[in-house]
Amino acid sequence: MQATANLNIAAFDTMPAPEEILRRVPITDRATTTVLSGRATLEAILDRRDPRRFVVVGPCSMHDPVAGLDYAHRLRGLADEVADVLVLVMRVYFEKPRTTTGWKGFINDPFLNDTFHIADGMQMARDFLLAVNELGLPAATEALDPIAPQYLGDLIAWTAIGARTAESQTHREMSSGLSTPVGFKNGTDGSIDTAINAILSAAQPHSFLGINALGQSCVVRTRGNRYGHLVLRGGDSRPNYDTVSVAMAEQALLKAQLPANLVIDCSHANSHKRPELQPLVMQDVINQIRAGNHSILGMMVESFIEAGNQPIPADPARLKYGCSVTDACISWPTTEHMIREGAAALRIRDRAR
């Protein structure tokens, strides 16, 4: 009898179960405190119990754990400096969606050479997240693979659902069970309806196929996540962080009977994919907050040690240290300046009250 299944499958490589990876890289007391404190702080900001704003800031994607941890140490110091008005959360993205082909991220290909040692990538990703949390710095990520949260979710404080996946029922169901606040990005065309529908869906209980800590296939039953919120990232090469776009987003959320909670992505279409414009976007957003806006609760920034980006060479050892291999980022000195400037402006607002 001829086979009818798996005709395009070359191989099934067994992955260690989540329980095994967690055993190899166990969460520590210090990291647990960082994660729980980070989540509680973000929830308090979204509930208006904490008057500060949060900034998710870091590389477009993580490809070099050494440079990434160097960045994390720098960010930790800056976080202490601005903690009175801003909560800094490190952007740690291990998965990258691709329009066609290209490097899909550290978990899929940790050695950047198309060998796809995913089991190694998962453990190395967990090692890195643990190190960041050990510094007392909460971490944020984008959820793409619905299985990955079982391996890494206990080390994450904030999760993004991207513009291309906010419409996916799989990602809405997954978000309903995540232990973190979840920011849903508006569509690549700039429309916010899909993201609002995703927030509504994720707030409800769901039942779906997944895996448990033992790696067993199971029915996952969730309680629903009430901390979904809208991330404005622009669309169709047009920004949507201006006062009119923000006001329209507020009205749409209120019409859907959702809290008017907004995060502004200073990158992507909001900066016309020109990283050097991100400081101007943040400055505009801070000015809106100073003028009395109460719905903008957070910002996102793509930043690394060096400005710009670089292609992945045939020999990964030739990569420029601390420079993105995906979207272009602003440099560390620019990051320090824009965040310090934003914090100073917020302090002036607070003193004027």
C-alpha cells in the first residue's frame, strides 16, 4: 500500500521535552523574583496603579549571546537611572518571521550556518534569558512558535504578538494562556481591527491542542488573559503614533469595551524603517504624555551596541560585534541619550503637577 502521509517530510528529529530543558537550565530564586516583579509592575502600569511608563528596548533579534549580555549589563545600569519614571524591559527576540526565506532566528539556527540545531538553540536561549533575569532585568519576547512558551515562558515578563500573527487563531489561543501581559500589534496595512479582535479573543478561555512539560500532546485549557493591549507600529509605510491616530485607537478600544491601553512601537513603519528616526518618534510620544495623554503606557525601541545592521557572512566569526543581523537598530549611545531625555521630560511633567 502506498503511503499517504508525511510525503514531504525528510526526517523527524526528537526534541528534548520542556521538562528536560528546564531541568538542565533551572530557574533561580533571583530570576523568579525578576520575572514576577516585572510582570506585576507591567500589570500595575496597565491597570493605572503605577504612573510610570515602560519601554521594551533591545536588539531586533538576538544572535550573539555574548554581545547580548554585554547589552543587558548596560541596560541594567540605565534602568536603575530612570526607574523613577520609566520601567525598562529588555527585548529578547529569538524567532523571526520571514516573508520568504532567510535566517529564522536564534532558536532555529543558533550557529547562523543553516544547520538548524533547534534543540541546542532552545537550551541556549533559555541560558541567555536566565542570565538576563539574574541581572534583575525583565525580558520581553515575540511569541511565534506555540510550543516555545513551554520551554521559555517562565522567564518572560512581556510578550508581543506580531503584525503578521495577530490574526492567527493559534496565536490568540496561545495568548489566552500566557502568564504575561501581551501586546498585539496592528496589521502591516495599519489597520487596528485585527489586533482589537485578538485582544478580545485572548481575554476568553480557550481549549486547543498543545504539549505539556513532558512533551506529551494534550488539550490545553486556558483561563483567558485580561492583560492584552494594542501596539501601534504603523503600516503601509505610514506612521500611526500621531495624536489623531492615537485618539482614533482610543475610541476603537473604548467601542470594543476594552481599556484604552496603548504601546507605541518607535520602529517599523512608525519610523519608516529608518532607525535614526526612532528618537524623534519617542520624543513626540513623550510630548503627548506630557500634554496629558493617559492611554500611552509603553514604547518599543530597536537598539543594539552598534548602529545599523549587517548580512550574515559565510563565516559567522566575521560578524561585527554588537550589530544586528536583521532590522537595523540605533546604537547604544543613541539609546542612552533618548531614554535619558525622555525620562527628564517626564520628570518635568511630574514636578509641574
